[in-house]
Amino acid sequence: MTMTKLQTLTAELPIAGRPSPVESAANIADEAGFFSALKGFEQGRMSSGKAGRSSGMGHVEFLLKASRAGVPVVDLEGEDLADEFV
């Protein structure tokens, strides 16, 4: 198994900027990590497996959560799309 190097990103958010004043910093950090990975996946810079690993979840869990967030998880066009429905 290959070890992934992680880097830390620090962001200062006012308490008023939190979704809820009682929202924990850990939850906000997890959510920010997911949305960062989701954007990388959406832009094609990251595979769904890598995006899932970087946000602390499995491949399938990431794809399900990405779909719920409104990001298409399948990108087929033309002949590839027609082949899926043969």
C-alpha cells in the first residue's frame, strides 16, 4: 500500500461563518476536505478512488455522496453512452 503525504491547510473562519455556532471544528474540517476532493473529482484532476481516500472514505461511499451533492459520477458521451444501453 502506498502512503499518501498529507498537508495541512489552515483557514480562519469567524464563528458567524460556521453553519451553526455549535458545529465542531472537526466536522467543518471533514466537510471542507470532502468538498475539496469533490471539486478535484468534478474537474477531472482526481479519480473517484483518490478523492474518496483523501476525504477519508471508500470509493463507493464517495461516489454516493458526490451524487447526492449533485456532481455527476458518470461521464459518458456518444458511442460509449450508446454501448451502455445495448
